Amino acid sequence: AQSVSQHNHHVILSEAASLELGCNYSYGGTVNLFWYVQYPGQHLQLLLKYFSGDPLVKGIKGFEAEFIKSKFSFNLRKPSVQWSDTAEYFCAVGGSQGNLIFGKGTKLSVKP
Amino acid sequence: NAGVTQTPKFRILKIGQSMTLQCTQDMNHNYMYWYRQDPGMGLKLIYYSVGAGITDKGEVPNGYNVSRSTTEDFPLRLELAAPSQTSVYFCASSYGAPGSNQPQHFGDGTRLSIL
């Protein structure tokens, strides 16, 4: 069965620190990969997506993610986080058939 | 565009009561989804629909029912509420299936407590 693993449950950083959130998926076929963000009290919003082409994907608010097929990974990065990045981040994979599979999420707390 | 609209935002039910969570979208999306979000568990798919008149079970469908009589609306029904159904429910829609790289648009959620 398809699955998505997010390694970190809760990450705490100071402002201006660099961020990398891990995401690994298990699916051998063609995949479409997504990162969603959920700010406190809000609904999920799309940060970025990968479906083909350049494995380094740039999203909104300075986020980027790199698809590494050999490692089944799609890690999310940001060079310098801000307090406003405090949120929960979800990695998700959509295969060629069926529904979107979400990871359990990583809470990011940024200290001002 | 309003996007995906869910009502109500909050609800408290007694065990055994029934209710319908409403979801409507104005983007003419074919695909619609219902998820539940529990702390530390991410989002679990309850039901989804690929178009009017077509629905299918997701990962956790037990205790729920859905219908899709129009493209716009995708209500979720709880027939006999149980404490295990206490959760935050999100409705989402997309133009195409996840495999077509179309992102999903989410509603603001319904926080449901069963006491």
C-alpha cells in the first residue's frame, strides 16, 4: 500500500534558521508530490507540487522541495524561516490511480 | 470565487444523534473529498467522488455516508454519532484526480465533538 512518512513530529527553530522537513513515500510508479501547509486555525493550502521535470521545485513564501527518486524522498526546505512560518506541514503523494495519501504532518514552531 | 465552503464550523452532538456536514464548491471541480484530521494522524480520506452521481469509499468510511447529486455539493452524513467520530472534518475539491497533478482546494473545516 502507498504510504508517506514524515520523520519529524515537531520541529522548533529560531527565526533565520534554515529548515528541512523530511518526507519519504512508498510507491514504485509515477508519482505526483505535494506539500501543504496549515496555519493555526486555518485550512490546508498548497505550498508546492512536483509532477515532472526539474526535481527542484519552488513554491510560495520562499519554500522549495527536492524530489530524489532514488531515495523516494521529497524534502521541504527554506533557507531562513520567519515567525509567520509557524504551522503544520503535510507531505502528500498522488499516484496514477486513486486518492491522495497524506503524511501525519510536521509541526513547525518558530521562536521570534 | 468562494472556493470550498463548509458548514457548520463547529458542532457538538450527543451519542446516537445524526447530522449532515455540508460542502459546496463553486469552481466546477469534478473531484470532491471528505477527510478527517485527528491530532498526530494527518488526514484520512473518508469518501470521495469523481463526479455527480459517483462516490467511492476512502480509507475510513465506516459510520459515514455521502451523496453527490450535483457537481457543486458533496454532503457527509453521520447516521449514529459515536465518540470516535470526534474530529475535524475537511472537504476538498480538485479539477482532476491526484494522479493528474491537480492540487486539492480545502474548505475551512468543521470541528465536531461527540459527547
